[in-house]
Amino acid sequence: MLLAHKVELRPTPDQVDYLNKACGHYRHCWNHMRAWFSQQDADGHYIFKWTKDAGYQFYMKVLRVEFSWYSEVSSVITRNVIDDLDAAFTQFFRKVRQGSKNPGYPKPKKRGDRDRFSIRDSAKFDVKNKMLRIEKLKTRIDMRQPIRFGGKLKRVTISKRAGKYFASFLVETDEYDPKDVNRQPSVGVDVGIKSLATLSNGEVFENSRLLRNNLRKLRKLQRSLSRKVRGSNGYAKAKLKIQKLHFLIARQREAILHQLSDYLTKTFDRIVIEDLNVKGMMKNRKLSRAIADVGFGMLRQFIEYKAVLRNCIVVIADRFFPSSKTCSNCGQVKKILTLKDRIFECDACGFVIDRDLNAAINLNNYTA
Ligand SMILES: [Zn+2]
């Protein structure tokens, strides 16, 4: 099974040089090869028709000779352009044949716009103790985290965003054992506003304080940005700061959601979650922040793919299932329950319970 994991890198200045060069050489090679095979005669016919083999010949006999500095970095990096351009042209011509209005002719690449390169030959890179080796780079690059899955590394793609470098690994793994031991039969999960998640067995997962603080910091920075003059030095600086914080927050949120989804899929055979109508909820400002903050869509995605790996069932409760308004003791449904009501009190049987726990229990009892 192939799984992907993206890790931030902590390159030294020398390593940054290499990574930038590799991005630049890849881009240069792409742009030259693309331009060559895009030339048209007066009648609008391509002078050099693209085929993968023609691309290979052009690469070996022209580009690599003329731009011998391609070999400053691993040669597989620029050579990948042949495959990548082939995929782009193939898709373009297929769409043209299908009569698509927007077939998407392969575009030139610009510096600073999705800078990236990849290595697909596992002999040309490896990872040991959180250190990434790339061919022709003398030192290993420090990684912020280890790769999450054990197994054979098939590919690494290095990308640059907001001044940071990331390595996205494709791993062939057989680490997940579907026949896990002693799991509990079922759980309902209420994704919270106050807490990250409340489980029907009473367990509560809190949002991390670190994440909450960073979100507060982010909002403050955004307010200060709005007071700065567009295009000024201070504006650019504040913008970069915000971008960096965004990445930090995204990483922290992802880590928490991985923890939660790991726990759920390792512990329970059946997991019931709500089908939150995220679009509808976004209309409510207070809720929208909470939903955006916990990244509900991402949580669901994590749970779903790990459920496949660990062989458990995910049940998505119908979007109109009144998980919060139903009494988990007697089944009576309340007409009105506002977001402020943190405690559920049943008008019929007098049952009193934490609102989120009540919802989680109802989800656990849900039958489609
Ligand atoms: Zn009741």
C-alpha cells in the first residue's frame, strides 16, 4: 500500500543552495523543452512533434550538452522533465480529442510559483535517523519529524513555500495490520466547539493550548496587517510572518488530528461521526471559526483512510440526525437548543448531561 507523508526540512544555507538550484534547474529544463516542442510553423503546425522519445533525444543531445551545469545536482532531477512533460502533453492532447474547451496546454514555470522537484529513483535518496540524503548533496538534510510509516521509499518531492522547504515522501508500507487485537466495538464522536472531540465513552480530546495561542496570535497579526500600507516594507514583512504562522498552525492541527484519528481507528471497530454540513455551518460566524479551526474535513479524511488500513467501519450519521437535540436517555427530541447551552436538560425525563457527551452517545447509538 502506498502512503504519503509530508515533512518540513531544516536545511543549512549550503543545503538551501542545492535545493534552490535543483528547483531552478528543473524549471529551466522544463521551460526549454516545452518551448522547443511548442514551436509552430506559419500554418500553426508543430515543427517538432512531442513524443517521449523525441523529448529524451532533445534532453540528452541538446539540453544536457548545452547546459552542462544541470549536473551540479542529481541528474535524475532534470531528467524527470521528460516524464512530467509527457504526462502534461498526453493529458492536453487527450482533452483536445475529447473536445474540451479548456484542454490546458502545458504552461511555462515561473520562479517562486510552486517551486519543486522530485526524485523517483530510490537509489538516489534515502532517510536515516530523520536525515535526508539526496544524490550530489554532501550532507544530509535535517527533517522536523521522522517519516510516519515504515517501508520502502518510492519517491520524494521537495517543494518550497513561504521560505520553507518540505519533503513529501511516497512510502510503500505493509505496517498496518488489519487484524488488530482487543478492540472495543463502537464509539460515537462529537466534534466539538469547545473541545476537539468528545467520545461516547466519556473521553474528551482538547484542542491544544499551543494551537489556540497561535490562532489568537494569527488573528492579531491579521488585524495589524490590515492597518499597514499595501506594498510597503512593513506590509511584506507582516505578510511573511502570517504565512509562516499559517504553516505552523496547519502542522500543529494536522498533528492533533493524526493523534485523534490514530487513537480512534486503533481502539474501536466502528466509529460514528457526524456529516457536518460545513458549508451551512460556515454561515454561522462563531461556529465557522471553530469548525475551520479543528479542520473537520481533514479529520474525517484521516479517519476514513486509517479505517481502511485498520479494518474498521466508519459510519457517517445523516446530516439531519439531531445528535445534539435528542435526549440520550429517553429519545425525546428538543425543539430548541442554542449553541450557548453547554448542558443538555431533557424536558421529558429530566435527564441532565454534558451537551457534547449527549451528542456522542446519540451518535454511538445511531443506526442508518
Ligand atoms: Zn429524556
